[in-house]
Amino acid sequence: MLWVDIRSSALLRRFALRAILAAFGLACVLPSLQLLVETTSLRISLPDRLAAATDLHLQGFDQVFTSRDEAETTRFLDAFVADPVIDRVTLTTLDGRSWSAGPPGLGPTLKQELHLRRDNRRTGDPDATMVVEAALPRFRAAAAAPDPLALATTFALLLTLVTATLLVVARIATRPIQDILDETAATPSASGQPIRPPASPLRQPDELDDILVALNRERAATFDSQLVWSDLLKKKAQLTTKLSDTHREQADFAYAVAHDLKSPSNTIIMLLNDLRSQMSDRIETNGIEILDDLDKTAARLARLIQDVIEYSISASRKFAISEFDLETEIKTVVRELFPTIKSTRAEINMKFLPRISGNAFQARTLFRNLISNALKFHAKGSAPMIEISGTASRVEGWVEISVRDNGIGIAPQFHGRIFEIFTRLHRQVEYEGSGIGLTLCQRIALDHGGRIEVDSREGAGSTFTVYLPGPSHQEVQSAPPLVGQRKAKLKIGVHTPKGHIWNDVAEGFSADLTERTQGDFSCQVAESLRMSTADDILEQIQSGALDFAFVPAFNLCDQLPEFASLLTPFVADDVIHAGRILRSDPVRDLEHSLESQAGFIGAGTGMAAMRQFLHTGRLTGRADFPGLKLGILPHGPISDFFEILEVDQVPIPMHQAPHALENGQIDAVDITHEMVWLRKLHEGNVGVLHSDHMMYPFFGGISEALWQRLGAEDRKLISGLLTRHVENTIETYRIADPVSLDRIRNAGCPVTILDRRPFASDVEAWATIWAKLSTSLRPILDAAEQTREHGPDPHQNPG
């Protein structure tokens, strides 16, 4: 029992070890103490013992002195040294004779000097002197001689005492304490039950009971606190969920309102353009000024609506978190802002930009706003100087990114207001803007758990410091998984009309997904969602409002200039060549970058038919383009090419093209054969210039919100199905595009063929511009040459 207690009790183990060490020490020290006591006692008692021995052997001195016999004297002295107390004796008479007995050289001795007289005389001169000596070293050695039996007995006695003490401690203290610990372990504090003392008929109440009372009191208080805390946590979770739902509803409402306002806003802009083109020669000067003001107001309204949409997307969406290189993302933003940087002669320096944990799409949005503000609010007459630098924060695991400029600055009293939504410190005529940019920056910083601060004085520039999590904070934030949820209804967005090949592909993917998952997943396709433009599609898949979408490359170019390489004019000879380019490695690299750069998961690259020109009779060759009113999709790479061609660009939705052609608002429209046929644009006095001047690629995408909720098997199945259906469009258009062209011809619409040769210098000028913004342009051009069936194109020398 004792051995078990010692093994299970740290207290007993410590006590036993220390007790045994103490016993061993005492066993060693006690003989030394005994020697010290005996030696001290000997020194005190030796003179008395020596005197007693001397008195005992002095009998016979008279006879020895009278006879002076040598033998008699020797016997007399030997009787002295035979005594165990006396070691040496020396006898000297008055006449100088001397006798001694015992060994010489004894070292330190205790001496007794006696004056002897014959006949027991008490007075008078002594007849002889005798010196009796006792050797001290001998006595010390005798006292110090170890006694093994005594030592063993001492140690055994001490060890027995230790064992008995251990038994008493184990019985009286340790065992009850262990019983209390066992009872505590067996009684969870969460149950609220008290700890009961060990049951024993011999046990009497003692201090342990007082300890139990105090412990139970603390456990009861802790239990009550846990109940209160648990209730508070539940209420907090409920309130947080309710608040989050409220914020999401508000953001969704703002998005819905802004989205609904977007269409009439675009219509206003179109009608103003129409009015200007038709009535400019009949409107007086003040009317023209009013139209200019209306144009500016409509543009400002459109920009405000777009800013509200962007802010609502950020506020309503939980973005996935990953580790990425901030310098790469900011360089992407700088490429996007290149036209403004060039026009303002700005200088931008970057240094020490670290890797961070966050969402790359949101990070680009944040720094795009900060850099845009630095470019916008620069001092008149001086070029903007912008420095973007990073450093480790004083708080471990965080980084500080500063954007410093030499602009007009902000007075300290306005530092708090600038982050409020719709707050503007300057008139619209001085600096354009909606007052949402810095609010969005703050929203993004808060979404990452960080914050944004400003340090600025009026006329002395501004420094915005953003605190973001470093790589050690990497976590993935996602919605609850869909695993195990039955009958999930998902949404896929396409902006094309019913009957378009993209719609057929979306319907096919939906049917295939429903069949492969036995009805667990199904899709509602675009027609019921009333998608109006490709911009809507991109916004909604980024916000998570759509689960899947077909996103055209030209919509991505507005956010990511890198994708402009896919819209290089005349890079493909025809739809077959375009298909080979879109299956090349550089395009796959762009597809894989969508998650980090565009906020959704790329799942295959598809295409529509090649772009053509539908015209009202004016367009026959390269020389007819200058001054032509051309309806286009108003995106950077497309607009730049037609600017080089010196056309009068008219941004117009495709469904408005028939009316615009009929009333003379436009002379031609940039379109595909498929859309000409589907929308019956070939009917009437129009012709087609068959040029194949631009590819029309798109990406099949999965929203990050859905992707984070899918299990590994569902991800593999869904992405595989979507990839297959999307990439099949390439083969579909290889067959369908010539069919659409034949239908148009057979319907009596005149078709003129035009290849790329007259546009070689225009393509080179375009590539010179976009090579600075898109690092993928050269790899795409190389892929085009490598996949061209008839060998290198002698006219292909862009950039």
C-alpha cells in the first residue's frame, strides 16, 4: 500500500526522498558527534584518571628508594606503564640518577609530575621526582575507531523511523488528499455537483473538510458564472447573426437598388448621346452647354451607382483568405492606373512590400482607391509623388502598409469624417468622386481584422497606413459546407439571349449536374435571372449572388489589364485558330489566376464566334473606318483599337443595335455572326464585313462563396463538369460560326471578306500600348504563332 501511495503521490515521493537523505546524513554525522563528545570527555577526565593510577602504584616507593636495586626499580616503573592509562614514566632522584619505562616519542602527552618522599613525610625536600605521561593520540584513536555494527544499527533505526513517518503521512494526509483529487476528477465542474469527502468509519472532521467546503463554494460560483457566460455567448451569437443578417440585407438592398438604377442610368447616357448626335446642329450654344452639364451629371451618376455596387459587394460577401504577395497585387493596380499615371506624370515608388494573409481581390480594391486618391488630389502644378512601403507592425503577426503622397493634404478636423460614406471635402467641379472610396477601404481593412489610419495636414500631403494580417494569420473564412445538404438549388448566369449557344451550354451543364448528383444539385439559368449585361454577371459572381457564370474576357480587362492579351486584334486567323490559342499554356495560366485576381474560381476557357462588323453600307475596307460611328462594347482594349482606327465610338448595348442602326445613331456595330442571326440584325438595308478581327473568349467560373462550402468530391465533380461544358463551346463554334455566316448570306445580306493585312500597323500600335499593361501579351502572341497552321504570319510583328 505504501509503495502504491509513493508511486501515485508526488507529495509522498518528495517526502520519502528527503527523509531518506536526512537519515543517511544523520547516520554519517552521529559517529563524528560521538567522537567529539568522547574526546572532550577524555581531556576533562584524563588528569583525574592519571592521578588515581599513580596513587595506586606508588606503594613500594620506600623499598625501591632504600635498596637502590635496578631490578626492583624497573619492576616498580613497569607496574606504572602496565596501567592502560599510563604510557611512560620517568623517575629521577636528588642525586641525579634517573630511570624510565614506556616508549619514547609519544608525541603530545598529558603529564603528571609527582614529588616523592620516603616514610610518608609530608614536608621537606622530596627524595625523588617522577613524571607520569599519557599519550593523547592513542586516546583519540581509540575514541575514533568506527563501529560498523553501531553505524548499521543507527541507519536501520533512522530508516525505520522514516518508514513509519511515511506511513503516518500517507494515512493521515496524502491518502485523503488523493481521495479528494479522485473525487474531483470524477465530478465534472460543468455538472455543478459538489465534491464529497472520502467515506471512512474512522475518519473525523478536520482541515480537509474546510478545504472541501471552500473548493465546493468556488466550484458552485464557477458553475454559476459558466451558466451566465454561456447564456451571454448564446445571446451574443444570436445578436451577431442578426446584425450580420441585417448588414447583409442592407448591402443586398443597396446592391439591388444600385443595380436597378444602372440600366436607366445607361439609358440616359445613350439618349443624351442620341440627342447630341441628332440635334447638335439645331441646338444653340447655351443648349450645348446644358448637354455638356447633363453628360457630366449622368457620368457622375453612373460612377456613383458603380461605387455603391462595389461597396455593397464588399459589405455582403465573406471572401476566402489566402497568403499572397502584396507587391504583385499592387503592381497590377499600377498597371490598371497607367493612363492616369502617365497623364499626371506621377512617380510611384514601392519598397519592402511583404506577403500577407487576406483576399487579393479586396486588397487590390483597397490600394486602387488609395493610389487613385493620391493621383487625384495632387497639388496643382506639381507631379504626384507616391511612396508605398511596408514594415512589420509592433504587434506580432501584423504588417503596416503606408501610402504616402505629396498632395493637397487633409486638415486634422476632417480625419474622422473622410471614412464616412458619401463624405466629400471638395466640390465636384474641383475633384470628381462619390465619397465612397475611403469608406470601402475602411470596410476592407475591417474585414481583414485590421484598420486604416490617416496622418495628414492641409498642404503637406497625406499618409494612409493600413494594418493587415501577416502570413501567420492565414485562415480560411467560409460559409457552412454543403456536404449532406440535399436538393441545393444553385444559380448560373449568362447574359446572352435564349437560343444562344452559351445558354444551351448552361442548360446542358445544369441538366448534367442534376443527373450526376441524382437531384442533389440543380441550376437555375440566366433567362429567369434576367441578366442584362456581362458586367452584371461579373459583379454577381464576385459577390456570391451567382454560383456559376460565364464571364467574358473583355469584362475582366476593366479590373485586370492582364486579360487584355486575349483581345489582341487579329491575333487569330479564324475560330479554329482561336480555339488552339485558347487551349495554350499562357491562357491556362490566366485561367488559374482568376481566384486570386478576380474573386472567383476559373473552371475552363470557352469562346463565342469571332467578332465581325454589321454596317449600313458605308464599310468596305480599312479606309472607311476614320469618322465611322461604330457601336462597341466600351472596354479598354477594344476602345483603344478603334481609337487607333479613328472611329467615332458609340457605347451601346447589343439589344439596342437594330434601333441605333435604323435611326442613324450608328453606322456599324462590332458583333458576332451568331448575334446578328439571333437578333435578326441582318434584316434590312445592312451588310456584314467578315473580318474575324477579334476573339471572344470567356471563362466558366465558380463563386468563391460556393467553392468554400463544397467538399473535395463535390469540387472535383462540379469543376470537372463545368470545365467540360465550357471548353466544348470551342468545338461548337468551329461548326456553328460558318453555319451562322451561311444563314446570313442565304438571307440576302451582303458579306464582304476582309483579312488582317490592311490593319498590320494598327495592330502594332495597339500592342505597343498594351504590352506595358499585360505581361501575358507576348506569351499569347507566341502561342498564336506556334498554333498557326500555315506558318508564321509575315504581317505579325506587334509590340
